[in-house]
Amino acid sequence: MSQKVLAALTAAFPDAVVRTGSAHDDETAWIKREELLAVATWLRDDPAMAFDAPVFCTCIDWIDWRPVGRPVSEHWSETKPRFTVCYQLRSVAHKHRIRLEVELPEHDPRLPSLADVWPAFNWQERETFDMYGIRFDGHPDLRRIYLYEEFVGYPLRKDYPKEKRQPLVRRDDLPVNPLKAPHARHESDNK
Amino acid sequence: MADAQSLKQLVLGRKDVQDMSDEESELPPELMTVNMGPSHPAMHGTVRIVLTVDGEKIVKSDIQPGYLHRCFEKESEYATYTQVFPYTDRLNYVSPMINNVGWAMAVEKLLGLTGKLPRRAEYIRVIVSEMSRMTDHLTCIGASAMELGAFTPFLYFLKAREWLYELLEKISGARLTHSYARVGGVVKDLPLDFEADLTLCLDKIDPVIVDVEKMLLSNKIFYDRVVGIGAMSREDAIKTGCVGPIARAAGVDYDVRRDFPYSVYPELEFDVPLGTTGDCYDRYLVRLEELRQCARILRQCMRQIPEGAFVVDDPRVAMPPKKDAYNTIESMIRHFKHIVDGIRVPPGEAYAFLEGGNGELGFFVVADGTGRPYKAYCRSPSFVHLSTASQLIHDHYIADVVPIFGMINMIGGECDK
């Protein structure tokens, strides 16, 4: 049933759809990021598509991708896009689903935000930003959501070590960095 | 007299209202910022709400989850597929069985095992899921009623929940963190006499539901606190991604069990209750009716459950029986590989979803051929529902935050992952 959706999408946006797939019965379309907003709006508004219900948004970091039993050419390399942002959508009326995937290069992980198209993606995109550092252009309120603002780095990226700790506690027993301390003592204070 | 007045002023720290001029006695017109949470007795989980209030009316709110973030996804990437089950227990800790089954379904989808499980395993999964759904709804209604001052329904429902927990403990060995489902089935068969136990339990729960319904349905205090509070239109519910009882209370006719049937749900008969107004009262009614439907499904399951295996007969995923593991070298090696390397899942990505206690719960898994997931994402309904709460409490009073949050049933573990 959903193959029809992929066919219609490819027919409507032949330039925007990079490729499609339906592995494990999950209909998936890879979209160019410049066209994402147009494709998303069309999917929502076209009566035959009517993807009115958003499901989830997340990201995959491919930097460690070395699948077992597949040729080396399929492994991740510097020339391949590092991130894939996935949007899963559902239609209440037609009961079909589709997943949009947008591939992003490592040096420029940004894409247009879909928070205005489906309000549910507001928080989901904040989560993706929090965990993967993907910048969503046009997002109304792109802040960290699970972690605190002082957190450095993006924990779900594959190059963030699992053992790394960043507790948000005040430690008076540690030596103070004189450059960062707001009221660094000056020698003259001791006099 | 003058002395008395100045003494009064000294005690009060300000002039008495009677002595003030009209200008002085007006309340300050500025907006005030109030912190609610993160650890607040009326919050189901740890969540912080920064409220901007005009008097007692909420004009703006910023909801900040994350106080219970335990890195489910990062930890899962370093665990074998079987080792993830205990982590899923701790997502929605009120209905852990459904999370277990959801994770198992996602891995099975990648393995191509969907629909190839023994029928007994599928029935067992449905039974434990529906029992978990009951515990979820019992907790939600009970706790919400308690927060509005009705303590008795809470005690009644928690007593009923404890009967279910006792049964679940009999099945899995743990009261709360069951880790019962496995890829390809469940870890062990149902205990002896389970059918009689469950029937007895359901027969005991039915009158409790009636009792609580009587207590709340015609209760003016409860009624006044929930009717028209936190209402959501059908369109809003759809586009904000709401699912489960919250969406159904708003009139969205969507239930994964019926619309995208999985497991043996097509063979079972049940109704999907719908609300009309989408306010807290309808959410309560929907959950109450779903309790009855769960009991109905459970009774059908007990009649229809076939004999047979409880785990798929596939050496890739099933652990060898203990007897073989101790006595034959092949099974010993298989057991060892299973524990150390985990289940080898072919490379690919899949999203599997099912009806959780709060709605569509899904797992998006990317596999790279090793025994550990390359990526494991949990689509938690609580997180999506909490994102709408800011809209729901807008223009309500501070006291209304309590029933709205109670009926959203935000589970901290699931929301913050």
C-alpha cells in the first residue's frame, strides 16, 4: 500500500528524492535537504498523502559504520555523509507510514526545521540537537532539552566516549583556573 | 489609637488593608515567575516547570525534562541485544512488560522473525502486555485521583495493582523489573495454575473498578477539577503527535492494536473507547474503559491460548535448554556465544511499534551485523505528550497543572530515557 506513497512522492519530486527503499516493510525515502521543507509540506497537505501525524525524529551517526559481512566499500569513509536525520510520519486517515531520511555532511550538520509543519517535532528536534548536535534552521527554540546548558559535546555521537563524565557539581577542592575564576585573587589581596 | 496602628504596621510589615488608599491596596500587576518541580509531590516524575503567572493564571510555561536521563540509547549501543531488556524495564517502569515486548519486536523485525513466533509465545506476550496496561492505567487513575484529594481510589487501585504485580512476579520472578520477553519469545513458560490465578485476580479487580467508578463518577469535587481542564482538539492531538488514551480522549480513533495489528490481536475481540472533548475527564473515562477492555482481552486469551513452545525454535536467537547446555558441547558453545557475542542481527534499520500504556511506543534500531545494536532509539509517548503540556496548561490556574499532569501520565523514566 505504501509503495504507492513512495511512487507518488518520486513522481511529484523527481529531483528531491535521492533514492527510496522498503526494507523490513518500512517505507523510506532519502530526501535532499534543500527540498525537505517542500516535500514535508506536500506530504502533509496533499489529500492522497495526508501525513498529519508525526511519529519521531532522530539521527544516526555513521562514523563507526563497519557492517559485518559487507564489502569495505559500504563502510563509512571521509567522503560519505556522516549523519542521517530520520523523520517518521503517519497518516491517520490512510493508515500509512513513511520515513524521510536526510543525509548531512560532517562539517555542516544543518537542515531546515520541520517544527512549523508538525509541532511535535519541536521537542524531537531539540532532542536530536541535544544528542547529536544537528542544527535545525528556523527552529523556534533550539535549546538542549535533556542535558544542561553547560554540557560540552554531543553524547550520542559515536566519538563521544561512553565513560566520559561531566557532572554539574561545584567542586571547591579542585584548583581554580585563574583565567576562568571571576574574582581571581590577586597577590595584592594578601597584604 | 495611633500607637495601635503603628504596632499593627510593625507586626504586619506593611499597612493594614483597611488603612490603605485604593492605589496602595491594588495587587502588583507584574507577572511572577514560579518554579514547579523538579521534585514536586504532585508531579509523577521529576520534571521542572518554570511558570510565568499573572496572579494565579499561567501565561507562559517552560517545561524542562531530563532530570531522569539515564542514557538508555548510549548504554544500549554497548550492550548485546539481550542485555538491553533490563534497560527497557526502566523506561516505563509502570508497565515494563510492554517495553520488553516492544524491544523484542524491533529486533525480530530486523531478524525477519515477525509473525514466525510460536503462537503460545505470542499469547503469553499479549497476556503480560495487557496485565501491564492494566497496572499502568490503575496507577494513572489512582494517583491522579489522589492528587485531587481522593485518597480512597488510590488505595483501592494500588491494592488491585499489587494483585497484578504478584502475578507478574510469579511469571517473571521480579515484581517490577521483569525482563521477561526475549528475542523470539519469552524467557520461560507461564507457571502452573496461572489460568486459575489470573481468572481469580480479574474477578477480584472487576468490583474494585466499579467501586472507584462510583466514587469518582458522581463526585462533584473530582468532576469540578477535571471537566474542561486541559482540553485538546482532535486536530491538535494529531499534529502534536499524541497517541494512546490522550489522543483517543480527543476523538482520534487510533489504536495500534487494531489499526496496525501485531501479534495475535487480530484474533481477539475488543473495543477502542473514544472521548469527545479531550479534557482530563474524558482521559479518565477512556482509561477506565480500557481497564475493562484489558480484562476482556485477558479472559479471551486464557480461553484461546494453545499449548506449545514459548520461544522460537531458531538456534540463532533461542538459548539452548539448560539441560543441553550442561551436557552437550555444541549447546555449551552456543550458550557461550549467545551470552558473550549476543544475537547476530543482519545489518539494516527498522522501526517497530506497539500500543504501550500511554500509546504508540516504538523502537528504531540500526544493526550492523554484530551482537550489539549500532543505534537504539526509543519513541517514548510520554515525551511527546509532555511537549504538549505547555499548551494545555496555558490560561489555566496553577491548581489545574496537577490534574493535567496526572492525566497526561508522564512517566519520568520513559520521557527522559
